[in-house]
Amino acid sequence: TLGPAATIYLTGKGYASASGPGAGTSTDTILNPGTVRAASHGGAGSSQVATAKTYGSIQAPVHLGSGGFYAGGGALKLRAGGIATLNGSIISDGLSWIRKGNGAGGSVWIVAAEFAGSGTIQAQGGGTNATGDLGGGGGRIALIATNGNSFGSLILRAFGGNGAGADGAGGTIYLQGTSPTSNRRTLTVNNNN
């Protein structure tokens, strides 16, 4: 159980600046125009040059978010023996700052019998929507229910970061349920636009 006042905070706990499989650059869009790239993970980071590659598993995400000017989001793998009741927040966003290519969202992978609660799970790319800002790519979220198809009323977000220069692309949200009559599998890519 994650209570309503509880937060697991993994923002900026991923790959450091300009590192990782989908690394961005550590340059400034105003001082170094045409050379800046935000980091990628589940979704591509926005870019003034060639876009960094996406990487990682949709169904079993364990990778850290890549770093742009600042670090990407961290990774959480959690296995619960019974029902996972989540009323708090799990946040694994990429870091952001103005006029930069921002970090990519991280990974959240939870396996439980079923899910309940109305908390938030988030792995968003960094972004400030300020002048020259490039949004980082969204991360990856996977929830696996081993004994049912309930995912409660959870709020799930893997949006790309907002950028005045360009938004990052949305990451992935994968839900898998199991029951005697049906096996639910849903993949969502949503960039909140």
C-alpha cells in the first residue's frame, strides 16, 4: 500500500547529463543554436539535430531515462504478493531547465495480483515550455495484474516534455491483466495533445 501522502520520487535519478542509450546534448539552444537534442527513452526527445533513439521494453521496462542537459528519470521494479493499493505518487520524470534539451522519463514496472487506488504513476520527459526549450521523451510504465483485470482508478502519464522549441514524444503505458475468462492487454501512447 502506498498511502495518499506518500511519494516515491525518482525524478533525475536516471542517466546523467548527455549520457545513456538515448542521450541528449549538454548544450544551450540560444548559445549553440542548431546543435541541441533532448534525451529519448520510450518516446523520442525533440531535437534540432538527429533524434536520439528510443530503447527499452514495453512489457518489462527496467531502463533509466537518458540524460539531456540534465539527468533522466530513474527506474522502479516492484512485485507485490497481493493487491497493490496505490493512493500516493510514483514520479520518475526527466529533469528540465530553460533553453536546454531535457532529460527523458524513466521506468516504472509493477507486478501484483491486482491494482487498486487512485494515485498517480508518472514517467514524463522533462520540459518547461520556455523559449528555446526542447522536451525530453516520455518514459515507460508497465502494470501486470497476475490474478485479475483491475487497475483501480490510477492516473498514468508518460507524456513527452513540453518545449517551446518542440515537445518530446510520448512514452508507453502497458497494462496486462489475467483472469479465467479474459486476458487484458492494452498499450497506450498518449502525449496529452
